[in-house]
Amino acid sequence: MWKLSENKTWQHLYETFDWIRAMRGVPQDARHHAEGDVEVHTRMVIDELGKLDEFQQLDAQAQQILWASALMHDIEKRSTTVLEQDGSITSKGHAKKGERTVRQILYREIPTPFAIREAIAKLVRYHGLPLWIFEKENPEKALYQASIEVNLQWLTMLAKADVLGRECADKEELLYKVELFKEFCIEKDCWGTQKNFPSDLARFEYFNKEARSSDYVPYEDKENYFEVIVLSALPGTGKDTYIRKQLAEVPVISLDNIRRELKISPTDKEGNGKVIQLAKEQARAYLRKKQAFVWNATNITRQNRQQLIDLFVSYGASINLIYLEVPYLQLINQNRNREHVVPANVLERMLDKLEVPQLHEAHRVVYEVLLPPCDVRPKSPSPEKGAAAARRGTF
């Protein structure tokens, strides 16, 4: 069973992890956190989580995941906390930044099974959602997207512990918001499971087209169906090898190959703009013929993927987004031994930016992940068991 730390005494955690030590002295607004700094709050949240009846009913692996999420949920208040001109203290963006930091720690420093790592990262990302979801422009869509990325039953437990682990005048109001969130999840059939859509196309159009109902069943033109495969992976992961083994019969558009043919450096921004335009021209030739092809590039951020997917879908393509990953040390070694080495500092910066693809981005998302040698994965998902309760794909 995976554990962030066997020894869970605060003294041990404080001495072992620099990101724990960084919590001490980070101030919080007394109106919302009269208990003290981030370290004090985090310890209180962990204590309150362990007292919850619903937490005690979880299996041991799920408890370890939630415990780690509670420990790391405010990890980036250290870098986002500011004193505003009106005297208030804010930490805007700490959850979003915290997701990336957690992913990097559990990939680089503490080798963690993919599904468990992503479950923790997403719990950190969404830990405030139960309190603020009804302030969203479209609460239903926000809920459905979250349900695809994180187990909302676990998220509700974390949010409840987050509220109980603080001193504030509006604690009862906040706990009521958490209960409303739970009822919203149950009402929308997202309690401990992802939103179920009529089809892959229905799900994709709901998240990527305006004014779509979650129950809408779009027409599927099977006669003109064709698939575009979009790869997403860090350099050195083995995209070319994967293509040779799994996609040998499909034409490939490779940005690296175009760049090398034109002798353009990866750091040449103007030259890379030309590379992308040439690649898109090749893609349009296939798209007009409604012919399948592979788009071989890193595509490590959602923005990059979205631009491509929007183009391909405009021609009627169905998108198969394939994410590739290998353990960190293997990534470093494979990059070091490849013909075209990416400088180590560049690779690390790319890892810092990595956004793992989510199911709502494409018609189909597949996770081809080579697991760490010591990996023990959770069993089949359910509301209480397994780390991938709201996730599809292969691992």
C-alpha cells in the first residue's frame, strides 16, 4: 500500500519535508483563520479529518490518499500569500499552483503510482470548490468537470475537515455550504462517481460547445467517421517508440522531424512558429480527406492541446488523446541517451508546466503509464475504494 510517510508524527514530517517547514510563519487572515499560520491550520485539518466517521469507513489506501491531500492542500500558500492594501491577507491561486507542486513532488521526489498521484493533486486543486461552487457562472458544469477529475465524495470530506480545522465566526455557515455541495452531488448523480453522459461525443460537446444540455444526444456521423490521435508527453518519454509499436500503420506528423529537416532550433521562437504552420498545413491535407493521422508533439499544457483539438474537430475529426508517462528516473535516463537530448534545465521547466490531460478535453483519453517498479495500484474503482474512482483510461 502506498503511503506518503510511514511516520506521521509532525516532528518527523517537519524534519523530513522542506515544504512542511515552509508552512510555518505563513500568515492567514484572522477573519477566516484565527487559529494561526498555515502550519497550525494544516495540523488541525489532519486531526479533524481523522475524526470524521465517513473517513474512518474508507479503506486503508483511500485514507492514505486523503491524509496526504490534507497535508498538502495549502502547500502553495507559501508563494501566493499577500497583504492587500486594505489590510486583508489573501492567497489567490494557491490551489491551482498547489496541484502542480504536488504533482512534481509525487513524481520527482516521492515515486507515487499515477492514479494515486493524480487523485491527490486534484483533491488539492479542488479543495475549495464545495464552498464556492454556487458562485460559479455555471455550477452544474463546474460540478460535472470536477466529477471527471476527482472523487467528489472524498473532496467533500477534505472540505469538511478544512472547515473544522480553523477558527472563524462563519464556521457553521461554511459547514452548511459543504452539506449543500454534497446534496448537489447526489442530485446530479456525481456522488463518488463521474457524471455519466449518453456518449463520448455528448460529453465532448457538453464541455466544448455552448448551450449544450448534459442529456443532449448529438448525431454521430458514422459514415464519415475518422480519428485523429494527439499525443501528449514530456521529451524522452518514448513517443516515437510508442508510435512504431502501436500506431505503425497511421501517418504521422512530427514537429521534431519538421524542425530537424529545416534545421530550426527548439529555442527559436520565430522558427518554431513556422514549424507549427507547416505541420498544420500537413494536418489540413489529411483532414480534408478525412484520413486518420497522429500528431506527434509534447502538448503538455491544456492550452496547446485545445488549439489543436479545436482545429481538428472543425473538420469533423474524433479526437483520441493519448498521454504517455514513464517514471522520473527513467525519463531522465532516456532523455540523456536519446539522439537529440533536451537540456536538463529545459526538461525540468517543461515538467513544471505539465498538465495531465483530462477526459473532458477529447472524445477519448487514454493513459499509457509505465508504473514505478515498486508500484502497488488500487483495485477496481468504487466510491470508497481505489484511487481512480472518477477516471477512465489505461494505466
